[in-house]
Amino acid sequence: MSTDKPYRPSPEWLVAEPWSDVDLGPLKSGKEAQVDLIERTGPDGRSCLLAVKRYVPRKVTNKGELEALGFDRASTFRHDVGYREGRQFRKSRDRRAVGTMSSYGKRLLQDRWTSHEHDVMKRLWSAGMAVPYPLSFSEERFVMEYLGDIEGAAPQLAAARLSNERLEQAADQLVEGLHQLTAAGIAHGDLSAYNLLWWAEKLWFIDFPQAVDIAANPQGLNLLHRDVMNVCTWFARRGLVMDGEEVFAELIARSL
């Protein structure tokens, strides 16, 4: 029996190098990042819309410095220690810098969070999960597939006006996505109706900087359980019978 991993080809909408980017302005700003929209055009004239996630610097607190970098505010996410468990720095110097939260240590964490989200999404996309296609990352920038059109971004599940039929479809896709996440050994860590999008009749999972390896992180199962309860409770409040404890038990049983 072949042990090769399933191959998922790159999206057809990707444009070739050398390309040029045009900034179309901000899409949203959150506690950890700001997302901008760009249009990328290739040498043959083909173009696509992309989202550029820019992580808010943690070591800059002066508003003038932030504005110069294109941000409205500093990062407000502080309780990230639990999420970082299981992500090791190889060099003792790096571990000490992170432990003391020196300027160098903060920069290391910034780079690690950027690359971590890219790596997690690449892993999930390759596994066939409904996540935006991750293109590239460098320092504080993460370029990925844009969900939406020129008129506006895909709505968050919390804001999407779904019929009962669509709501049931979204719930089924949620459970399927949770099984794919668990099969990949990942817990989202902050899953809610605000980082699920509804676009093209599909439920998309987004925002993975705090995602954890369930086996490597001591809080992995607790974070997975919290994720499941959050989203199942949201659907239950809208009239769908979803037992979060039952869904969680099924995830664990299948993963074992």
C-alpha cells in the first residue's frame, strides 16, 4: 500500500512571476494583525486578489512609530505563553531571550508566530481543508488567498445571514473541518463564529497564529474542547441541535 501523502495542486488562479502588486487598502484590523487587500498582476496580464496579513509589532508602543509602520495600535494579545508550549527554540540564546522577553526575544516571537501560522495553514490546505491558500511569509507579512470579491470580503459566520438550510450545511461542514483539524493533530485554539467565514457555499477556517499541536502542547486537548464547545454552542443558540461534548468525543475517538 502506498504511503504517499495526497497531492493537492496549487490553485489555478495563481499568477506567474514577475508580478506587481497594487495596495487596495485595509480589510480589517484586530488585536494581533491588520489585513490589507492587494491586487497582484502577472506578466501575461492575469491578476488575482490577495490578502496580506501584517502582524502588529509587540515591541513598539509609541503611536507615532506605529502610524509610521501603517498600524493604528499596538498588539493587545498578551496571554500567549500557553499557546507557545511545544514550540521550541533550538539555540539556548534564543530560549533565554524569549524567557526574559528582551527586544531580541520579542522579535523572535514575532517571526515565530508569522511562520507558525503559515506552516499550519499550509499543512491544513495540503490535507484538503477549507482554509485560504497560503502563498508566502516574510517577517511580519503573510500573503494568502483572499476570500471575497472586489465588492467586499467574505462575511464572518457570525455576520452571515444564512437560511436554515445553509445553516445546517455550515454545521455539517464545521464538524467535517474539525475532524480534518484533529486528524492533522491541530487545535485551532481560538475558534469561534468570528474566525469562520462563509463564502461560495462553503465554511472556511481562518486565523491560526495561536494553533497548537495537540500532542506536543499540554493544553492541546483543553483548547480543542474549548473550540468545539464555542462553535457548537453558537449553532445551538440558532436552533440546531449540536451537542458539543458528543462532537468532542467523536473527534477524540476517531483520532485514536
